[in-house]
Amino acid sequence: MSGSLLRRSSSDRGQSLVEFALVLPVFLLFVFGIIDGGRAILAYNQMSQATRNVARVASVTCFDTTTRCDATTAGSPVRNAVDAQVAGLQGPTIWTVVCIDPATNAPPVTCEPGDIVRVTATSQITMITPIIAQALGNVNVASTSEATILQ
């Protein structure tokens, strides 16, 4: 090949720079959008695991104590389980623990073995990509788990 074909003119280099400047923001938005989506999926998975763990503890241990299934009283088994799960979550979380009668699907007067304990956790995560954060705002992440009361 001749040397003239391998050399680029100065206008070709400028054209490449302009194309790069036009494509780079779109590429970065795409990459950070994937990262934000991954963070949202991670938050949901962590929330699901946390609610399963709290529901398991509530179904096995919380009904043999005087505090019953109370997620707000310090020292109760459910409160201890909630506190143990909070460390792995991405933000402040609101926990709800409710006993449900499976026949009526409503809270019974007193919880008994055979009833269902329903644990719900909700939280918000903030997107790190400014454009996505403005478009979506805070993303709500929630999970609910149920377990049958064994004792």
C-alpha cells in the first residue's frame, strides 16, 4: 500500500473526535442505567431474603413469648430478627408483621398455630444516574413473605 492511504488528514481526526463526543454521553447513560437497574434488582433480592428470614423467625419463635409477634418491642424475637436483617439492606426500611387467619384472610383476635404470619418490608433507593434519578425519582422496593405459625 502506498503511504498516502495510511495517513489521515487532519479533518479525519477531527471527525473522529466529534463522533466520539456525540456517542460517549449516550454510552455512559446506557452503562450507568445498567448499574442503576442492577442496584434495584439487588435491593429487591436483599429485601426478599430479609422478609423470608423474619417470617421464619416469627413463625417459629414469636408466639411463645409475652410480646407476641411485635416488630416494635425491643428484645422480642421478631424485633431481633428485623435488626439482624437491616444491616444488609440499602436504605431505611419500614417493617410490618401481621398475623392472618387463613380462613378469613383477616387478622384474628389472637394468633394461634396454623395462622399465617405476613411480613412486609418497604424501602426506597435513590438512583445514582442524574437523568434517571430525575425521570424516576426514588424507586420503591417492597417484598412480602408469609409463613405458617408452627407453635
